Amino acid sequence: MKAGGTSEMAVQSGDPDTSGTPNSGVPAPGQRVTVRRRPWVVTDIVRSTAASDDPARAAEAATTHLVKLSSLESDGRDEELRVVWELEQATDVHDQYREGAGHCTHLEDR
């Protein structure tokens, strides 16, 4: 808390460092997700933590992620959504390597 009872937020945009790694729960930019029962692609992530003048409280501050999404539905083509990832319920991050066309294991010369 600053003088006068206000708090600050430390914000980082763009590269979410390790937040998009497997098993972290937070998607990476370009990854497909399901939020609010609809398909989206992640376009940006802003990571923030509550800053405090008290080092003990700053160490306890939880990191949150503002995730910017773009709709993958044909009727919602230009629709965008911004959510605080940790507050959303029933989210699903799709493994880009398990879904879709698969992966190439061998190329043939013809």
C-alpha cells in the first residue's frame, strides 16, 4: 500500500515467461483454449502481481494473467474477450501437439 491507502500493480506484457509452459495452467499466445464454452485463440497475455511496500506481503502476492482472446467461431470472427485467467471457471487449454493434423515423423522423396 502506498501513502493514502492505494495499492500498485506491477504489469508485464508480451512474453509471459514460463506461464505458457505445460502444466502451468496458463496458455501461451497462439494457443487454442475453450473459455465460457466457446473456442478462442490466445492473442496476448499480461502478467501482473500486486506490489507492496512491505516485502513480506509482496512475496505472498499472487500472480494473475489478463488473457486476450480472439474468437474462432465463424459467426464471432471479430469478437475479442479479455479475462483474468485465474478467475475463469471451466477453462481448457488445448495441447497444440495432440490435436489437429498431428506431427510429421518422416518425409518421402518423390
